[in-house]
Amino acid sequence: MLSSRASRPLSLARFGARASHKSRSRHATTVLAKAIQLGSAKIPADVDANKVIDGVYAWTSGVTTDGANLPLALPLKVDRISESSMKLSFITKAPSANEFGSAADVDVTVEQTDAGENYLVLRFEKGIFCPPEMTTEAALEACIDCKTLMSSMPTVIKKAVANARL
């Protein structure tokens, strides 16, 4: 189970605008400069970090847009990017075409510090169909589904950690 100190960044009181600034490469700096860190949780040493992602992925891929699980305004697409990362996309229609794509994304990744500690990090980014004149902060504020989803994340992460113990 996560300690109260580790789960604090995912509390609703801290939800919102904390710009992400960690990077591992030049490309990551560009991508993360446009992201807002929604929260992070330290993964205990006796837990398989990739299984934590498995647990979060299993829960989010089961969320429906009909309100049976959570009342979401936009359809949710969940993609497994790698063994240690996934992406949640809130889908919308392009204004000028008959295409569908992301209005907003939440990246969920396991990141390791130089000391070898694992953290689960959640970051918000504008999607490809988000208006270009909208700032990332404004997009986060407008994405009510992100707030709804994030309100469940502390419980989801705690359960995923409990199930991933070695």
C-alpha cells in the first residue's frame, strides 16, 4: 500500500497546474515542457512497477462512457505504449473534417530516479484536436473528464500497488 506521503500528490487538493520539468533527453524536454504534472506516487521497492501499470490499465480500459462506471462527456481511448507506460485519450471530432482524435491526453508512466526509486507519474497534455490557441492550462481546466478520472486515481493506484506486490 502507498504511504500517505507518497499518495499525497494525487489528492484532489493538489490536482491541477504543476508544470513538469524533468527530462531525460532533448526530445523529452520539448514534450514535457507542454505537459502539466497531475500527480505522482512513489512505488514501494517490494512492488513490480510494471504490474502497477497493468492494474491502472485494466481499470481505465474498463471505464465506459455510458455512466455505468464514471460519467464521462467524451469517449475514452486507452493505449498501452510500453511495458511501463500508457496513454489515456479523450476523443473528439475534428472541427473541419470527418476525423476523430484526441482532445486531451493523460500520460501514465513509471519513471526511475537516479537512486533507483520508481514513481508512477501522471501528466496532462493537449491533444491533436485541441484548439492551437488554447493553452495547456486552459485545456486542462476545460477537460472535465480529466478531473472526473483523476478523482478515482488515488484508489485505483493503491489497489494496483497492493495487487503488484512481489
